Amino acid sequence: MKNTSKKIILASLSPRRKELLEAVGLKFEVHPSCFEEKEKHISPIHLALHNAIGKAQDIAKKHKNAIIIGVDTVVAYKKHIIGKPKNKADAKRILELLNGTTHRVVSAVCVIDTAKNKVYTDTEITYIEMDCITSKEIDAYIRHGEGTDKAAGYAIQGIGGLFIKKIRGDYFNVVGLPMHKLKKILEEAGVKII
């Protein structure tokens, strides 16, 4: 693997993003951003871009010779942006809303090369078709607790994957990091993963 001499920093505490980057052998540090994410009132793509750029810029201010990776993922169904469930009742409401429907997972990636003051961005949309699941299955899943800290209340890489009938697009985007898009952006910034 060939990297630049610049430090690579992931501006996120997400364990899933960290695991995905480690799985491809990227050498990086984790510096979580304090950027206050916007939550609603704009389209899912604009929301994800706003948050990804904000996270990357927040960390970029603190490093002069680094590649900063900022990512944001938003789940959308029709005109609703679906966040993390607030509690068990909210988790049930979200899963019932998505039950038997197709929703979108929208991610934005922002990479900043602080030495060159260059910003690279891109977005990814994945369509998820959820099977019809019973109330008993929803209740059992909520009791399990896997989806409590996940947008849309489920984890595709875990038991929640049993409820997914079909995916159109990048699977890793649903986990939280569109790996193919990230590879392309990092290459533009001079970082070769392979």
C-alpha cells in the first residue's frame, strides 16, 4: 500500500467507519469532530454534504499537513429524514414506517488536503427494500437492542440484515462509509489505498 507522507485523519467516532478503513489497511488516526450537525430542513443530499464538510473543516483547522476524511450518512423515506431512535417507542415507530417499503441511505464524503487547501466531495445513494416484518419481529428486534444507536433503527450488518429484501447500490454506504467513492476521492487527493 502506498500512502502520502501526510497524516490521514478520520473526523468520526463511528466504530463502523473505523473498522471499514482498518479492513483495507489504511493507516489513519481518529479525531472526532465537534461540529454541530444540522438535522433537517434541507434535502438529504444537501444535509449529508453540509454535515460531512462541516466535520472535515472542523478537524482541518487543527492540522497543517494532513488528509481529513469527513463523512455523514442520512436515511430518508419519502420526505422524511430518519434519525436514530430516541427510545423504544420511537424505534418501533421508525421500523413500522419503513416496514415493507423502499428507503434511501444517502452519504456524503468530504476529503480535505490541508497542505494544498483542496476540498474533494462526493455523494452516494443506496436504495434499501425492506421486507414486510411482523409486529412480533419488530418487538423482538427492539428488545435485542442492536438498532438503538443506528439511523433508521436497524443495523444491516447484523440481525437487521434479515429484514432486508434487496439493496440497489453500495452495501458499505449503508454500513456508514461508501468505500468505492472514498477510494476515488482519496486517489484524487494523492492517496493510494492499493
